[in-house]
Amino acid sequence: NQALLEPMTVEQKQRFWQQIIKVGIKEVMVGFPSASQPDYDFVRWLIEEDQIPDDVTIAVLVQCREHLIEKTFASLTGVKRAIIHLYNSTSTIQRERVFEMDRAGITDIA
């Protein structure tokens, strides 16, 4: 969603979710709740409105940055089951501008 020029709204994500469930997908990457308010709100809607069938597992994405991990876990409060994909950016630009670290620093937080 973040890569789209016009990211989906929560309402669009909700309609898309209904279709995903209808076709029987059992493991769904639902977003990047620590980096996008619409993704955070969508994850909360899934949980608070009991939209996740018992046989479906949601997954979320988060950078290995403490404050983002904390916000991600907060977004998942009350979920029965979830997969959390943690990643470290390895590009030089991300490493230097976002993390403000050298290669050794990135290795240390991994």
C-alpha cells in the first residue's frame, strides 16, 4: 500500500479484506502499522471488529527500530495470532539517512 501513488484508504482495505477472505486465503500481510496511520487503523479494525476468521493468520511488517516495533505490537493488541516480519534495511541510503548508522551499527541491531 505504501508503494502506491495513492495508497488505499481504510475503507478500500476493508472491501479488499472481504474479497481476500471470500476466496479463502489463510495468511494475509495486512500492512505496516507503525509507518502508516491507515494501516494501523485497518489492523485495529480487523481486531476490534472481530474480522479475522479463526483459521486466518494476519501478518505485519516492521523495521528493526525499537519505537516502530513497540507501535506494531500495540496495533496487534487483542489479536489471536499474528506473524511479525522484522527487517533491517541494507541499502546504503537507508542505513545512512534513516538509521544514521554504518554497516557495523546495522549489524548490531540485527
